[in-house]
Amino acid sequence: MYQRKFPWGSDKRYNDYSAYFRERFEGRVQKISLDAGFTCPNRDGSKGAGGCTYCNNNSFNPDYCRIEQNIAAQVVKGIAFFSAKYPSMRYLAYFQAYSNTYAPVDILRQSYEEALRHPEVIGLVIATRPDCLSDEVLNLLTEFSERCYVSIELGVESFREETLRRISRGHTAQESIEAIHRIAARKFDNCVHLILGLPGEDHVDFIAHAKAISALPVQSVKLHQLQIHKGTQMAREYRDNPSAYNLFELDQYAELVVRFLENLTPSVSIQRFVSSAPAGMVIGPNWGLKNFEFIAKVDKLMIAKDSWQGKEC
């Protein structure tokens, strides 16, 4: 049977990041989430307090990733968590919690170096915000990129200014655009995070986000369906005015992902379609579906529709 090949060189109907990862590294590589104890400018009073309305970092920190332990200890526990199944695996230190470029450069250097001291750690993945990337920080990361792998994951969440204000994001869409260009100029790998389903946005906005990413030097993207987590300002807003939120049903979100992909340039790879959190922390939606099950659903839907990434570009 004839297998169609798409622009990224496989018969997969979207540009799957895992294929790039396999090509970039020899053998298995796993990210280890770390909490270095950093904060962010809309938590410490620089731009605001309380953080983004949707944010509860406990919703994605694994059990081994706890600030009570130093970075070296978190690395050891993270490796122990994964190595039983894949003894020959190597690792990337994933500075995930809060804004991991928001500290004096000497503190950042010390934190990154501590993670890299472990012989099985071969690179850094740094999660941060568009407004926390000074030239000093980019120079520091350039130094590290000369001796190990470096990737920056940028929390953009939306390209709609009204949405960013509504969720108390504390930066503008223009700052996101400028940060993406500045990162790309340094030749790091980059990834943009987007949340689909934020209050006030509709399908027109979601497709506009795909087109915005397509026009920028973005390498990969992580999509998150909006989940409302306990203990957040958004949870309180949802309790008081649930009609302001349109939480996706599973099939609705799968359809949206396919439309998003159709409007996304083929050169951007997809790291993730869905976010997940411990069920006890989630007010909604909670589909009870694992990531690989959602991927299979998207694959099946794209085949049924004869759809592929970039079809509408």
C-alpha cells in the first residue's frame, strides 16, 4: 500500500517532535524536571502578585521535583525514576517551575552548572517568560550552548493582548514576538507554550495563534488545553461565573487540534497536545485520558479527514 510522505519526511500527519529528538540525539534522552526555587516578576511584586490567574505549579511538578532538595539531589532522584526501565538513557536538566532565567546571572550559572555536574546530564531545557530574557542571560546561555545542548521553552500562552491582560500574564504579545526573535538569533532550540481555551477566546483566535507561530522563527510548540486547577484565581473566577468559560469536551478539543495543525506551517514540530495534572487538583476538564491515547485520537481523526499539518497554510 502506498504511504504518503509529508514535508517532514514521514507518513505521520504532523511534524512529531520525537522524530527530531531521535535524530538530534543518539539513543534515548529524557527531560528531568527541576525546581531551582526561582520566582517570576508577577509573583514577587515587580509586575504583580499572585501570578497568572491559571497558575498552580504543583499541577505539573513530579514527586521527585521538590524545592526542599537541592538541584543535585533532584537530578539523582529523577534519574532513578527513569533509569530502571532504560538503564542507558541520558538526560536533559529541565528547569521547569516558574521563570528559570529570573535571577542574577551568577545564581543562574551556579544552578545550571549544578545540574550539569551529573555525568548523565547532557544539556539544559530552560522554561521562562518573554520578559525575563536580558542580553546578559542570553549571553550566559550562549556560553552553555558551546559545550552542551540548550533549549528555551517560552511561556507565550496567547498572542491576544486582551487575553494576556485578563489572565494577569504581565507581558505583552509584542514582548513574546521580540523574545522569539532574540532566542532564534542565538541558535538555541526553542519551544513556545500556548493555552487553547482561555476565557474570551474562540476558534478564530486559536487559528490566529497558529498563523502567528507560523510567521515566527519557532522550532516547536507545546499545546495545553485550558484546565482549571484548584487553588488558583481562575478557580475562584470560574466558581463565581462559570458561563465565562467554555471548557472543551474531549472530541471538541481533538477537532480543534486538527484545525490548529492544518493552519500551522510544516516546519514547526509538535512536542505536546495536552496538559495533565493530578486528578485531585483539576476542577475541569478531566478527561481521564493519557497523552498517548489522545495522540492516537488525533492520528485517527486526521486520517479520517485526510488532514495534515500545514494543509491550510
